Amino acid sequence: MPRPTHLTIDLRVLVANALTIRGLAKNRNIMAAVKANAYGHGMMPCAEALEPLVDAFAVAVCEEATQLRSAGISKPILVLEGPFDKADIIELAHLECWMAVHSFEQITKLQTTIAEGAIVPPRVIWLKVDTGMHRLGVSPQDVPSITQILRSLGINDVRLMTHLAYAESPESPLTQRQLQRWNRVTKGFTGQVSLMNSAGLTNLPDGQNAQASEDWLRPGYMLYGGAIDSVALEGPVPTGVADSNHTVSYTTRAVMELNSRVMAIRSIDAGETVGYGGRWQASRRSRIATIPVGYGDGYPRTADSGTPVIVNGMRCPLVGRVSMDMITVDVTDCSDVNVDSSVQLWGQQLAVDEVARHAGTIGYELLTRLPERLPRHILVSDI
Ligand SMILES: *Cc1c(COP(=O)(O)O)cnc(C)c1O
């Protein structure tokens, strides 16, 4: 019998989440981020499920765009990091993907490739503007001259995008500074523009973007049910409820569940320790359940004692160190826990974001670093 630990990817939930985001987007276009294997959920099945519901896809690198096209995805695909070299430029032109360009060096390579006749000028280019993230992008003051250069290459549809560094906090000086620069650079710009990731979409007041009607939203994490704002982290928030600051609170549901079953149970006396290094000591006689999941399965080794684990529908604390293949949970206060009782590590009963907080990281990291050895059960939409 295979070990009971497995991932469930529910594409019906992904579809429902996309519809929720459609509702929030109003008349704006949606570019679904499916980079990093769709945040660990499997890029192909997710892109296929999403294609009828979104206007475009966003990936990080050229190889991901190639994979999507080979699988038959025909909607526009934006490559967020743009081309690394001439081969990438030719590949993206061939695949009819949208490139982002973020630097003069990239633009020069593009210029040369067009001048050599290796490609015809792409119809669309997304110009990445650095409004304060300071990772990628050209300075706001260079936008008019670069737009001119791109148009002189025969690229008429130049679009602008920027990325917010701290969209979870709309009031922060950093976000305010970025929005000011963005509004300045997009004012009078006639092309299409794109500002918001998941956190921006859920936390920034509606209509923050000057050109809302032409705006492209770029949600990633929330499509998969990740919770970005602190409110959502504390518990479920009804869909589409507007709070007093006119920010839209939302809930999308977890597409992924990491589930297992109890493999062993024992009782230990007060004073005994559990796991490597004897890091946790029982203060009373305790019942300890062992679960066959560990850091070799992507469960974070840094999860501290007290990290919640759902056993038989109840929240029980992780105790002791996470091993490669197993964890131990204190089920003293949980009734009816036996070998084979159901276990959830994260999913609809327990947000991955909450586990991540106990492990000193974010849900994004836990989702994107799941290893091959975890079996995946994909639940498909029957419509
Ligand atoms: C990954 C990414 C997104 C999506 O971000 P989420 O936080 O997952 O919504 C949007 N824009 C850019 C530039 C990205 O790199």
C-alpha cells in the first residue's frame, strides 16, 4: 500500500477562484500568473483549467512560455523577466509571446535582433518601470525616450507595467511613493498599463489605477487560494465584503491540500522528550501521533513546536523537530485519534500561510518547493 501522504489539487476550486477574481476585476483584464509550475500546483493542468476564464498568462521565463505553447495554450503569454539573450528573443517572437523589457541592455539586444532580420518586430512590448521596488525596470523619467525607441523599431503597442514592493500595506510611505510615480508616468500615456498583483488587488482601494478601464491585473497567489492581507490570515472573510476603507476583502479557497494519516500512536510520561535533539519535553503524560510527512516532502523543517496540524478534524500542536520523513504531533487533548486517523498539513482546513508563519516563511515558498516524491491527485472540473 502506498504511504497515505499526498497532494490534492482541486481544479474546480481554481476555477471558482478565477470567477471570484473576475468579479473583483470588473472590466479589467486578468493575466493569470502561472510561473514556478503554477506556484507548485502544476502549470499545465492549471493553465488549461484557467484558459477560458482569463485574458492572458504571466510566466517568469522563456522556458515556461515554451512549455505552455507546446501544451496548446493559445492565449497571450507575458514573460515577466523578458529575454536573457538573442535565442530567447527569437523563441518568444516565434511563439508569439509578449516580452517584458526591463533594461537598456535588453532593448539593445532586441534592436540588434530586429536589425539583423532574425525576427519581425513584435506587435506588443511590455516596458517594466522601476517605481521603487528596485529589482527590475527602467527609471520613470526614461519612459518617454524608450517608448520612442521602441516605436522607431516598429513596435507600436508599447504597454507599461510596474510591481509594488509592499502592496499589503497601501498606507505605507513606500506604496504611496510608488503609486505617485506610477500615476505620474501613466498620466497622458496612451497605451495599456498594468499595476496590481494579488496583494494590490485585495488591499488597494478600487480605482487607484488612473486607467482602470485598460488596466491588466496580474493575480497569482490569490488564484490558488493564498491569503495576502493580514485580515484573511486571521480567518475566513466572506467573499466580496467591502470594509470601511473601501478595500475589498475576499476569500479564495485553497486549491492545494497536503493530507496524510496517522501512522503510529504512543503515550509517554511527563519529562520524556520527543524527536531529534530532545527539543520538546512533555510536561504531562502525553499521547503522541506520528505522521508520515517530513521535510523530504516539503513540510518545513523550521516549523516550530506548536505549529497546527489538523488531526481527525481538530487542531493539534506539532511537537519536536520535523524529520525528513515524519513529524510528531501532541494529540493528548484530541479525542478519538487512532492509527489511520485523517491528517491535514495544509489546505482548506488550515491555511498554508499559517503554517508558513510558524516556519518563518511565506506560503508562496512552501507551495513552490514541493518535491517530486509527493503523489498528486488532480480533481478536474466536470463542466
Ligand atoms: C509573480 C508576479 C505577480 C503575481 O504576484 P502574486 O503576489 O502571486 O499575485 C505579478 N507581477 C509580477 C511582476 C510578478 O513577478
